[in-house]
Amino acid sequence: MTTISASTPAARPVDWPAILREAALTAFVALLLTVPLVGLRSVDQPTGLGLDTRFDQVAAVTLLVFLGRLGLGLIREGRALVVLVLSLLAAAAGFFIELPSEELRVLLIAGGAVLAIRAALTLVTNRSTLSQAERDKRMDRVAAKVQHASRWLAPIGILFAVAFPMMPFADRQLIDIGILLLTYIMLGWGLNIVVGLAGLLDLGYVAFYAVGAYSYALLAHYFGFSFWLCLPLAGLLAAFSGVLLGFPVLRLRGDYFAIVTLGFGEIIRIVLINWYDFTGGPNGISGIPRPTFFGIADFSRNGADGLPSFAEMFGLEFSTVHRIIFLYYLILVLALLVSLFTLRVRKLAIGRAWEALREDDIACASLGINRTNMKLAAFAIAAMFGGFAGSFFATRQGFISPESFTFIESAIILAIVVLGGMGSQLGVVVATFLVIGLPEFFRELEQYRMVAFGLGMVLIMLWRPRGLLAHRDPTILLHGRAKGTQTGSTQAAGGTAP
């Protein structure tokens, strides 16, 4: 019997015409996309709005795309070692060679690093000989190990989050980024109830976010309510709006359901813009009150509204960072409460009903599960958490406008849930750091940030279509089944069998 070694693909001749044709076609598509996005830029001139061209950067990006696709083709043909060496040289050249712009330097370093990682994975695991199904199974096993390790990773992460503002390197900018990450983690965990557990594709989650923000801003503006009183009210009003949305759309499924939720989000935004006398219209609402220290102290220098200063009460030197740290811990507590509720509700009857609803809607009806009530409950609870996050966003910013609640926000939150793995709590955290954290640390890329964001989405969807950590153990194990085993249908769905 002849044994085929793992290095057999490397021995066959390289199909250069096919690889070059594929790389050229990819570069042509990149050229068509980068000409309007990168090559043309509007600039202010004394005579009006002008147009600036940057075709040198377009040529450089197109060349990098061509070389990157050529490298992927060579990896597929079994030349991973050659690609690894060349990509490492390219990444190293980005540090030492003078390039026309800093953006090209970052693209060269990042592209070489990504290609080197792909080539290294191919050499270690021989991924070039694996089918898509085999790669999915292998990644599912990795995700299962990470999920099992989350039993000790989660406490370590919580301890780090609690101690983070006290660390020497934690300046105001990093704490602000931490607040932003925790806000999106909370939103992702809230949307995960609808999308990950109940299996309902919601494209208008930003509407509940907006309802919560405007509820606090308007109640504080017209009635003078404090943040601590408006926080539960904002959650209740957002939950009520979730029920209003749920009633007329529960008969719809799939794409039709998604389109209606998208329309609901746009309706809320347009109402906020056009109802000028009540919401301020496109000008928004400014001067939103900041939260006090549980109503017993204020974070201003001399106190306000009859409350003493926080610094004086605790004998500290006044600093504006005190309020930022307090907001950080506030959103951390809110996010942890959402996570604790989600983990707990998944083990209850309603959580198992949501998971059953996700797996098979018709089977749920045959089992006597009230699908209407289950969907309404999922919408109301998820909307309530979105309202809490919106109320916090309003008091954190001090100013809100309809431009803060566009469809792109819903798309980002949904991307966090899908990329992390629908139903995975840890996956939402990982995806938030990738989708929100990395762009924040590379703000100098300016308009290239969204291009990099879209490119990252495409790469992850090609590499891991079901999400980074799509694997989840069953919430309830059937009698006699070994722990950790799953049925084929459950594995295919990447979720939990009820």
C-alpha cells in the first residue's frame, strides 16, 4: 500500500497561470474599491470644496492585495515555507524602509504579519490539505477547549477589569476605551438573547439603545429626574418599545423579520430627527446631567445641588478622573449583571424554550410552547438591557443626537454577536476587543479604519463562518449521555439542544 505523505502537495508543480490570474482578478476588484474610497478625497479650499487625488496610495494598496493573494495561492499549492519567509521579510521591511505615508507602513506590516500567521498555521497543521468541513471541526474543538477554560478565564478577566483603573499604565484615555468596550460588551450580551438564544435576526437593536438614551435625557430635561431614577425608567420604556415592536412582527420569519426590525430602527431615528420641539431634532440634547455618587456626593470641585464634593467627602485631592473611574465601574457592574442574568436564564425553562425556538420553530409549537410569549419576552428583556446601556451612554457623553443611533451601530453590535459565536458570552467579549478595541488603538489610520473593519469581517467570515467561539456545551444533558457530547444537529447549529 502506498502512503501519501503530508508534504505531497508541495511536490507537485505550481499552477502559475491560475494563481496569477486569481491574484490579478483580486487586485482588479481592490482597485475598483480603493479608487473612490482612498484615491479621491474631498478637501476644503478657499474657493469651496475641492477634490484631492492619492493614486499613489491606490497603486500601493492594489500591489499589496495582489501580493497577498499570490501568497495565499502559493500556500494552497504547498509553498507555505516560502510564503512564510517572504511575508516576514515584508513585515520587517515595513519597520525599516521609508514609505510615502504612515498608512502604507501599517498596511505592509499588518499584511505581512497576517500572511505569515496563515503560512505558519499551514506548516504546523497542514491546513492546505483539509476540507472546509474538517477545518470547521478542528476549530470547533479549539472553541470547545476555550469555552471549558472560561470557567477560570472569566474570574481572572473580572479581577483584571476591577483592578484595571488602579494600574500604573491606566491613564484617562485607556479608561475611556475601557468604558467604550464595556458598553459594547453589554449591548452584545443584550442582543445575544434575541439573536444567539432565541434565533431572531434583529437589525434594529440600536432603536432600543436610542430609546434608553433619549428617555434619560428627556426625563432629566423636562422633569429634573436624577440618573438613578431614570436608569430603571429608561429600561422599562425600552422594554415597552420592544413589546410594541414584537407584536406586529412575530408572524414574520427570516429575512422578512430582519427587514421589519431594520425599518423599526430607522423609524425611531427619523422620529427623533423630525420631532424638533420635543427631542431637539438634529441638534440633539445637550447639558445632560452627570450621575452623582449614589446621590450622596457630586464629582464637581465644590459640589452641586446641596451635595458635598466627592473629593472632600473622602479626603482626596480633586481630579476629574474620579468621575471617569466611577463611570467605568458603573458600566462594569451593569455589564456583569447582564451576563449573570443571561447565564442564569439559560438554565431556566424560558431559556431552554428560547434555544428550542432557535433550533426549530415548528417543533416548539408541537410541544405546546407559546412562541408568541417567548419571542415577546426575548425582545422585551433584550430591549431593557439596551435601554440601560443607552441611559449610561447619555450620561457619559452629556450630549446625544440622532446621528449617534444610525444603522451602522446596529450592524456593529450584530457583528460582535455573530463574530464571537451566537450564544457565546465569551465570544462577545473577544469579538468586542477585535471589532471595537483594535480600531480605537489605530485611530491614526483615519478613513482606513472602516476599510480595515470591513476587511477583517470578510476574513473572519471566510475563516470561521459560524463565529470564533461558536461551540457551546448543552445547557441540559440528557440522561445517560456523557458530558461534553453533542448530537450532530446541535453541532451543525453551533448551539445547544434543549
